[in-house]
Amino acid sequence: MLIELRKGMRLHPCTFNAVIAPEKVMVSALNSNADLQRFLFLYVSGNYSRLLSSINRSSKNFEVRRAFTAHQLFTILKEISHTVVLLEHDPTLFEGGENMLPQIAGMLRDIGRESLVILYTPSVDRSFSVLMRQADHIIEIAPADDDTVGTALHRSSRSHHSGDNLPYAQRTLEVS
């Protein structure tokens, strides 16, 4: 089971992916993949969701969980047994719980050994930066109307990088 974000840009099973992209890109990727209906899909959001109201949720395999604190998110992650896990990043979850960021990042990486894990945000903040350090793949898609070029960052193997684990970069453009 693959999720294609853009033509040729796919998310694979058994990986932890950090995705920075416009909302419409993520909604389109989820709604255009009919295969998702066949798998246990967990959508986790925080205090608010930018995507949930736009996602087609006709499948009985689509479960939604909400976390309002980092501790609640931790509990949800401990109980995961889904094939696909989409965590919509909400920085307000970590207000007062910043010390849990490394633990949660490690849990996402561990879950990614057996599931497709997607940590999604439309823009990077400090807490997302901490969480994405454990990701197997980091993908950034810039909005089409943005003057900057999006960068697809891909970390295929930690052993191929120097001690600072800097991923190599590939430039991509979003097509409207």
C-alpha cells in the first residue's frame, strides 16, 4: 500500500514520514487513494484539525482520535495497531509538555517499523522540528503560489550520513 503525494513522490509502508505540504496536497493524496479503504487507518489530531472535514471517510476502517495534551497523544500512540497512522501536528499539544517531544518522536519511529506513519503539518514549527528528527523521510512541498522552491528531503538510511544526520536534498516544484 502506497500513498502518492505527487506524481513519483510516494509514502511506503513501514516508514515514518514527516510531511510539510499545503492542506490541499494532503487532502488530495488521501482522497484519491481508494486502497486506503482496505486498511486500518488512524487519524490523530489535536485541539483542531485543518484536514478532517475535507477527507472522505466512508470506510469503516477509518478511525479518528483526538489528543488535547502531549500525555494524551502518548497514550494514543501506545495503543496503535493500525496499518496507516496520520498524525496532524498541533503545536498546542506540547505547551507545557515539551519534555515529551523526544519520547513521542521515538514512538512514531517505532510505530513506523510496522505501519505507515505520516506526521503532517502545513508549516514547520519548533515542536515539529524536534519530532521530524526521527523520521525516515522528510518531504516538503511548497505551495504553487510560493516564491520559494519546495525541497524534498529524503533520509533513506541513517548509516549513510555523517554524525549530524543531514539528509540530502532534491528540489521539486508543486504542480497546481
